[in-house]
Amino acid sequence: MFISRLKGLPVLDAGGDEVARVRDIVLAMRTAGRPPRVKGMVVQLFARQRVFLPMARVRHVDGAQITISGVVNTRKFTQRESETLVVADLFDRTVQRAGDSTPAMVFDVAMKEVRAWEWEVSEVAVREKSARFGRRGHVTILDWAEVPSLTPTQRQGTEQLIAQMEDMHAADVAKELHDLTPARRAEVVAALDDQMLADALGELPDEDQLEVMAQLDLERAADVLEEMDPDDAADLINELPADRAEELLGRMEPDEAEDVRRLMTYEDLTAGGLMTPEPIIVAHDATVAEALALVRQEEITPALAAMIFVCRTPLETPTGRFLGGVHIQRLLREPPSTLVSTLIDSELEPLREEATLHQVARFFAVYNLVTAPVVDKERRLTGAVTVDDVLDNVLPDDWRDEQLDETDLDDPADQAADGDQAEEVTHG
């Protein structure tokens, strides 16, 4: 799909109503000749304000319209240093083809869907620069890799580092941030997009998290907190001074802030304090096909996708009465038309909100789970605890520091040290 065909198209919500118009496409550059990832769209609301629409919300793209799910964040779009706009930054840009010194101009850029709701740039249409005045050059369609001048180089510093981070796991991005000097870290943090920074923050030690948050203005800090898992955001806000914490909660979207405020009311190291308030929930009359469609959503983590919870309405936490949980393996073995409520694991009892960390960890060990339901005194589902939340709190307090400070395990000295430790454990 060439971007010039998308510009100006209407953006429709799930009900078929037009909510905006496409104005540009936002790219995240990557290294090693890999085509850029399409992060989202810049769309213009009827109020004339331009906002960002992440590609995870885009459900269908064609030459007539864009269809989305969910709601549009109405905060004004501000381009990050690490972001490239196709229309504003690439169209009419002078480039050179690989192995050809003849200058050309970018005429158009095409993107393609590589996985469900994941898009990347595929081709570049370039127009030759004609030496004859007024004559339009020939247009050639090239693969992205054939136009290397569009890819960040090692000399571009922060831009190059951000491009490398695009292909990293959040824990590896956190390690990069942990190892940077304070001044360099501030530059990179300012250039990172909100989602990548939010994911990395969840992997950093507490002191690093607080240092990064101190570098952000209130608006940006609120945006990043909205992208974090609510339980991680609640933990981080609890570490901030009360006045700044309240300011940040006031800047967040009301729905996001409400989830965080609710989690902050629970005691630390209890099921309520550890849980996320956004598990996968279906009604008692939902089918296997409907449940699996929810699991396929890109923003659902593997841990949360491991179990679907069946409840009476309302289906937002706190829900109506909790009926039970269904393992995803069971869903995959049943016909699509089967009712999920007939597949409930009858042996699985939910955790109570006040359950201690020890009780939660024992629960996971007994039932061999990666996700567990949490209910209140009225047996309403209030959230779910995932195994990573448990491990974060049963490991030593400094485990993140040790993980981030680890050196290459291929180093002979490290291997010898590991061997000594293994021998001590064996003989101990």
C-alpha cells in the first residue's frame, strides 16, 4: 500500500463513524538494512488537532478507508527524535541508489503487513532528477535495501542507537540505558517512543526508574505511565513524592488513572498489590472462537494469554460474579462454536485480594500456573497475577542490578566463576 494513497483517507471507528483523516505515517528506523517499522499514523481530528494513532489499533487498511478499534488518544502529536514521518521527512528527499551515483528524489513509499497488525516499509518509489529544465524523470520502484542513504549510519549517534533498540527485547533496552552515562541516557530517553521507554522502565531497578522519571516533564511522564502495565505504573508512582504522584495521575487518561489508583489502595506484596486489572474476560455465553480472538490481540502478553476468565456482566474489573478460568490449551483443542463456560477448570480456586506473597507463590507452585485469578469478598474478579510479578518479588531485591551488570558468559573467567559457584551449590 503506497502512502500517497492513504493520505486523506477517513478513519472509521468500530461503529463505522468517521473520527479522523490520515495525514502522515510514523516510522521507526532500524539498522542492518532492515526496513523501518510502521509505528502508527498521524491523524487529524475534526477539531483540526493532529494526534497519534498506533498501528496496534488499526484493524483494516484499504484504498478507501482505515478501520480502527478502541478510542483515539486526543493528545496533540509531537514527533520524537527517533521518529520519521513519511510525507514530511521522506517525500521529495534526495537519495542515491546502491551502486549508482545518479541522484533521485523519493516519490512515494509503500508499506506492507508482515504479521497481524504489524506493518513495515517494503518499497521506495524514486524519480530520477532530470538535467533538462521542466522535464520529469522516470519513476522506479526499489526495495528499501536498495536505497541505503535512507538508513541511519554509525555516525548518527542517538538515532543509530534508537534504531538498534527497535530490534531489542525490553530487558536489553533497559541494560543499554543502565550502562549509559547520565547525560547520554537523558538524550536517549528524550528520543525513545513512549511504548519502548515504558517497557524498558519495567525492567530497570527502582533507582534508575526514578532517575528517568525525574528527567521527563509531567506531560511526557504521564504518557509513559499510561503505556506501562497498570501494576508496574502503580509501583513506580508509589515511589514518587506524593505531590508529583498526584500531578501525574491528574495528567493521565481517566480510565488509566483509575486502574492505577485502585491498585495503589492494596497492601504491598499481596495478590491485590501484585495483580494487573486487565486480564482477558469473557461472558458466560462466549464461544471458543470469541475467546481466541481476544487472545490474538497484540498487546496481550503471553502470560495473560495463558488463561481466559469467565464472569457475569459487567466484564470490566471489578466484574460480576467470577465463574472460573479456562486454560488456553483447552481452548485450542475444542471446536470454535463450543461455549467457553463448559470448559472451566473446576479444580482451580481463585486467589483473594489479601493473599500474601507467600500464599500467592505457593498457589502458583501447586497449580503449575503462569496466570491466576484474583477476586474480592463478593467473588468479583478484580484482576490477575502473572508469574513474572511473583518472581519480581521473590527474587533478591538487587536481582535486576545483577542481571544488568552481568558480563558475557562466554568469558573464560566468568565460566570459571560459574563453575566454582555450581560446585559450592552441589557440595552445599
